[in-house]
Amino acid sequence: SGKSHLARIGMEKAHALVIRSDATRKRIASAFPDEPPYRDAMHARTYAAMFEAAEKALRAGFSVILDATFLHPKSREDLRALTERLRVPAELIWLDVPVETLRARIAKRTETGQDISDADLRVLEMQLAKHAPPSPDEPGVRFWTDSGRWPEDV
């Protein structure tokens, strides 16, 4: 979708620590080798570990970017609860990307093999079937519509 690219831009501009769900999932998966990486239990473990790492970094004074899909309302609610508890500002950027563009980006990433993510077209279809995008009035969410140009170009 462009999440990791956007996270890199934010990291450079804000000197923030980026916590990637892909890297976190792979680390956790090594402890649960028989568990499918994109099922609900692994999703819950991944987000819990990301939030724990984010809390430690925020308490240490770092800015943090969580590079993850946040496809489910609970993960967004948990993020809001964490940032409210720590009294730190937060903004979730929801990338609205055409499905054809998502498929093309995944195909290109899979072809090059130069990214830690192992989400393929099968995972994309599963995510599209289960995701619950935020409503326009969901607190702390900014929507960005993919126009074929990256945010630094807009």
C-alpha cells in the first residue's frame, strides 16, 4: 500500500523510530513456527509486541512510527488507549489505495524480494475480505488517497 515508504519518509523528517509489523511478526513467528503468520492469534501477538516496544521508546523520549495496517478497529482503539495513557499525540494515517495498485505493488515487491514483508496476493485478498476501515469521524485518523504520487511529492 505504501505504508513502509511513508514510514521511511516520516522517519527521516521526524527522526522517529519505526517499528514494522512485518519484522515484529517474523520475530514472533520464530517462537510459534506452527502458527500461520496472518491469522488472528499472530495478529494479536504482533500488535501487542509492537505496542510494548512503542511504549518503551515513547517513555524513553523517542518519536515512534508504527508501520502496520491497523485494519481492525480494535488495533486502532488499542493504539489510542496507549497514546492517551502516555499522554502523547498520535495520528493514524489511513492510506486509501486502489486495489489494482495494491496488487501491482505486492507483485513488484514479491518479484524483487528485497523487503521483509512476505504478504503476497493471497494475504491481500484475505485482508481485503476482513478489514474494517475507519469511518471519517474516527478520532485521530487522517486519510490519504493514493493519486499515484507519494506524499513528499504532494
